[in-house]
Amino acid sequence: MNKIFKISALALAGIMAFASCQEEPVLKLTDKGPDMTIVSCSESAYMGGTINFSVDLQDSEFALSTLKVKLLFDETEVANTTIRTKEYGTYDESIKVPLMKNIPDGTATLVFTSQNVGTGLSYDTVYVACQRPDPDKVTLKVEGSQDIVLTKTEEYQYSLEGDYPAMIEAFVNVEAGNENVVLGWNGSNLVVDGTNPVPFSAGIAGKYTLAVNLMDLSASPLGNASVVSVEHYTQGQVLDFGGIVDLANWNLDYDFFELNEDFTECKFRAVDGLYKFDYRIKDKYIMVEPMADEDNVLTLSSDGSGAVWVIGKNFGKPVIGPEWNTTDGAYPMAQVADKIYQFTLTAPGMVDLSSADFKFFHQKNWGGEFLKADYAEINLAPYFDIPADDGNIKAKDLKSGKSYKITLDLTGGVKAAKVSCEEITIAVAGLDIQVNGEKADKISSTIYKVSAVAVEQNSIISFSGIENPQEWYVDPDHFEVGAEGLKFRAVSGYYSFELNLEGKYVTVRRVTSEGKAATYANEGAITFMGWGVGHPAIANPLAWDSGQLITLAEIEPGKYQFTGIAGEGTDETYGVRWQYDAELSFKFFGQAGWGAEWGTVTLTDEAKKWLEVYGNVELIGKDRKADDSGWETRYPLELGATYVMTVTDCTPLDSNSKFNCTIDFRKL
């Protein structure tokens, strides 16, 4: 119920008169802050841990208000805390030191600001040595299960191989001095005091490696592990992969596996024995290796029994692998009958059409090998050849879209080998992807390639069978986006189009009409290799690996171009193709690999602002210090800026297989 009070005019006037006699309050301000004394403060601390401090506050004129503490790495604030200070005296508090990605040990700045009610401020600064935790071990705390201890493998890195379930959810406990730092997961990296556990997952149960990196705050595996099992298999055995392996979408080695026509059943093709199955979840591939026991791979015996291994370059399974590498580039042949071995490669995904070069070994390492003299019969023509005494098998006449089954017969012993090859067609389940109407070959579950398609300059390129191609990354040197569609910028000729479905980008290379790598001598193709340059991003460097070779876009006859943004070496952003914080070093070649290359390189005046010629072309990167005390490194490229390299004035190959050229390099 509302109450209404009636006040007479006389009473109201009295009240107003009384009010007018009162003094208005006066706000007292001061320029002098409290008397602040840093009684104590941690001299050092671990990132992820705490800095303890004790501050005494007194003030003879004003009441206290707040004490604010800020933690700075260099000049950047990374943490802060505010303490209410109602009473004079000593305050014992702490501040958390963040654990951030890729921050090295250093000295942090702790800034103290105290304030009284008169807004007076006092300041003080303390310096604290901060370091990343790097203990001998870290512990995974798994709810309802036994702890898993990861041991240190190198600085800030920890791992442990074992038999694990398909998923392990765990918090990571890290000893940081006298403190225990608990790391959880924020969806992309490890985080201090995270509320969610790290979702370690391999996809399937089995033997795999758990790993934690305290420098970049990463963890693995996260759904893409390589899971290993070693079991005894019999020839013709129907394999049950527990619903994990999708037979229609995985890349299966057809030397070891046989699928029915509708890809619903898989049988083991090799002879009875102990085998290791390495389920590479990310690649959707099973690497099979014959084993002598649980830990050691099988080797070849003098009577032809055991295992034969293939090592070389420009070939591999499920895609072309590293050159002459005995760890990741050594592949076993499948023994399909007593002392009969088989090795099948599909072009172009598993074998380069023109530059494949490999040989047979007695073990998964250097040692016993097959020389030409060890063969009683060689029937590889016209597809391969063994031209020299070293026994290397070289590609000679391969066709895109075909598979080549090489058979090694050792029934007469390793010194009377018989080797032959036949061209076959393997039915592989895959998507119907086309470029300008040409069907793409399935290289892997995520990579499809059209080996050779004739393209006219300024014509519109059509892609079919892929989802949302308009959202894919467009190489600015080969393509131009217009109202009519995707226009091809390079000169008319034959090109291969390699489509990465997972990454959503296309790699274009100049080729012959047969899909072989184009050369400078015949097609005018310039192959680009080097450090500090990448495609489609610098995180995928070209380096000197033949698996990453690209050809420069010839945008006019005799004029070549490569465009990219300058970024950090770990940048995965498409279009960031020059590394600004490295000593860039690149070279041009006349084929896909070593051989013909540039001779005399001339830099334009504009290019000399950025580059110098020293064997390879490199960034201007070192200057003598002003005091002449030594050299200092500087990086002339501007982070985030776009630079275009143009190559002109290219001469024919001389008698030394060299060609001269002029390079222009400028900021757009």
C-alpha cells in the first residue's frame, strides 16, 4: 500500500534552510602514493608455476586502496592480479606465470603499483628469472586407471611406446621445481589448469606412442596415430579389421592384400608367417613388414627364403617416399609363393614415370644387395631396365594410370635370380574426379592426380567430383579468379594437376604429353628447389627433396613467375611461401632432380635490394657490425608483405648443361 505524506510549506522551508547550512564534502587528492616496500619476492620461477611476493604498505595521510601487480615478458603483459588493501601492513601474495608456446627461458619484469584513496600512486619493479619446466619425466593421470609415465627423449619432449586402448583421456602432471603443474587441453594445445583432459587417440587399440612437447605445448596422437600389431597370418586368411579399416577408402598394398570386386572382403596374399601391420590412420594405409620375431624384421637367406627389401628414390608406398632412406623408404616385397617375391607400383602415385631408381636388398638396411651379376634372367623391358653393374633398376617406359608388377624368383638361390615385370590394371575404389574432363588417378585416400592434360593459356579450368572447389586455395601464378571461372595464366602446354582433398589445394606442374616431368631443354620447364620457400605454405618447404619439386609458372614465353607472402617458417597459411626469418637459398634446375641447372644468374637492381648470388641465390642476410666486432644477421623481407620473383632472359643449355637467367624480385 502506498503511503502519502503531507508536508506543510513552512516545514518544507525549514528543511531546505537546514540543508543549505551544511558544508559540501571536499574530495582530498594527493600526488603521493603509499609507502611501499618489497619485503621479498621469488628470484626465479617456472613457467606454469607461481611467483611469491611480500609487500609492506603504509600511509600516514590516507587510507589504502589497491595493490596491482603486472607480469611482463619483454614489454608484453602476460599476467596481472589486483589485491584490495584495506589495512596497513604486509601482504603475502602470489602471481601465476603463464606457460605459453615457444617462449624460451628469460627474465620477466614484475611491476608493483600501490594506490591510496587519494589516488596517489607508488611504483616498484622486480626482475624474476623464468624458465620452462624440463623435468626428466611427465606423468599422465588417467581417471580410473594407472598413471602413465613418459620419459624425456630430448629437450622438452617426452614419449612412451606401449599397447594402449583406442583413446586415453589424461591430464599431464609436470614437476616444476617444488610445484606440480597440471596441464589440460583447450582444443588445440596443452594449457595450465585446463578443465578438459588431453584426448590422446589413435583411432584403434594397439601399439603406439604417446608424446608430449612442453615447448610448443603439443600432444600426440590425436586421432591420427600409427598403430602397430605383430601377429601370425596365413595365406588366404580372411582379415577382420574390426570395422576400423574401410576397405573402399583405405590405401591397401595389393601385394599383401586381395580384395573382392565390391571391396567388402580382404584376404592375405603373402605366405604364412609373422607380420607387423602398421595402421597409419592419417594416411589410411597399412604398412606390412615380415618379421623374424616381435622386434626384428625378417632378412634374406642365401637359399632365397626370408625377405627382400626395396630401397631407392622416386618411388614408394602408398606414395613416393624419401630417397635412399632405410627407415621410412625401405619397402618389403611380398613373398607370394616359396621364394617368389612380388612388388607392385602404380604410376604416377607410387613411382615417377621417368626418374625412379631402386634396387633389391637382403635386409632393411645397407649390406647385402642384388648386383646385375646376381641375375640369371632379366625381363623388365620395356618398363624398367638394369643398365649398370650396380644392379639399380631404373624406370624406362611407364604409363600413367597403369600398375607394374615386378616378380623376383629366387628358387635358384640369390646368385641365380630371375626378375620380370608386367603391366597390369588394378581396380581401385575411389572418387570420380576430373580436370577438364580428364579422370584423375587415386594416388592416396586424399590425393588425386591428372598426370597430363593439354591446357590453353587463358582458358577456363573445370573441376568436377570435388566439393566446393570455389573454397580451395588458388595458386596466383597459375590461376586467376574471374567472373567466368578459374582462368589458367601459364602458357599453353601439358600440365599435371595434383589435387589435395584434405588440404584443399592444387599443385600444377609442367609435364610432357605422356605425363612425364617436363625438362628445360624440351618444354622450357624450370624446376624450383631450395630452402626458405614452400608450397602451398612455407610449412611445407620445397627444400631439396624430389618429392616436393614444382615447376615455375611460365606466364609469357620465356617469362616465369613465383609469388608469395613472407612469413615465419612454421606458418601453415596458404600463400605464405617465402620465409622471412631464414637465410633463403634456392636454385633452378632443368629437370625434376639433379642434372642441368642455371649457370650465370643476373640480378636486377630491384632484386639486389633483397637477394645476392652465392652459388645459390640467397637473401641478403649478414652485415658487419658498426663496431667491427663481428657479423649480425638481419632479414630484409617484411613480415606479411607479398613478393614476386620474375625470371627472364633464359638462354639455351650450353655444352655444360647450364642456362643463364635474370631474376627480378620485388615487393608488391
